[in-house]
Amino acid sequence: MKKYLLIISLTIISIALSAQGFNKRDLKKIKKFFVSFQKTALNNDTSKLKEFICPLKSESGEEYRNELIERVIENNESHMGDFSYSNNAIQQIIDSLYTKFKPVSKDLYPKLARQSEFIVLKDLTLDNIPVFDYKNAHIILIKTNNKIYLLFWEGLNKLLL
């Protein structure tokens, strides 16, 4: 009897844990996204990089993609703030940290969706908004039409510390 209770308990725990994250297939897609993104960044292909980034506009109507791409091409490991980027930090995500992506939480979702820059989130389910929050680095992706886009990142180089 104890053996069956243990098996049932372990099954419930594993179901609960898997519901909190993405399955291996989804995580593999996230990893593949970053591999392609990094390859494009290393080639300094600014027009192709635009295809990876969700077109965001500020309240004033200014598009963010160009600023994001500038930071990617800059590849500056000493920059730690919004849109900081380095190929070495992305490599850490590719090597193992991609598994840290989780669906956006029910608490965070309304806060993000209210921001005018992130209006695209209003039409997506929680599972279509992968969020990375590790070592004060934050990344928000969106999954739509079987494609992944980068929505936002900050503190990416903090992964190198």
C-alpha cells in the first residue's frame, strides 16, 4: 500500500512540475531559436535579425527593433542594462540555460499586457509567452504561428558574472 501511495505521490508531483514549465520539444524550439539568432548576429545580418524580433513601438510610435539590433551588433559584454547583449551570454543560454524558460506567470501576465509596448501579448495564452528570469537577466519571447520572436530582454550579460 505504501508503495502505491509513493508512486501516486511521485506521479502527482511530476505532473505538477511539468505543468509549470515547457516540455522538451518546446525547449528544443527555444534553443533552436537562439542558435539561429546567434548565427545571424555573428554574421552581422541586420535585415535578417529583424525577422527574429517582434516589432515593438514605444508610446511615441518609435520602433525598438533598430535599437535592439544595434546592441546585438555591438556585442558589448560590459553593458548590463536594457537590451544588453553578447554572443557569449547567448552561448550560455544555448548550452544549458534555455531550460530555464517558463510560461509567463498568471501574476506577471496582466502587468506586461497592460504596457502599450507589449500590446501583442493580449492575444496570446500564457504558454505562448516564454519568460526567462535568471541571475537578474530577463528575456520575454512570444510564440505565434509556429514561430518564436524576441519581445524584450535586459541584463543579458549578467549571465556572464
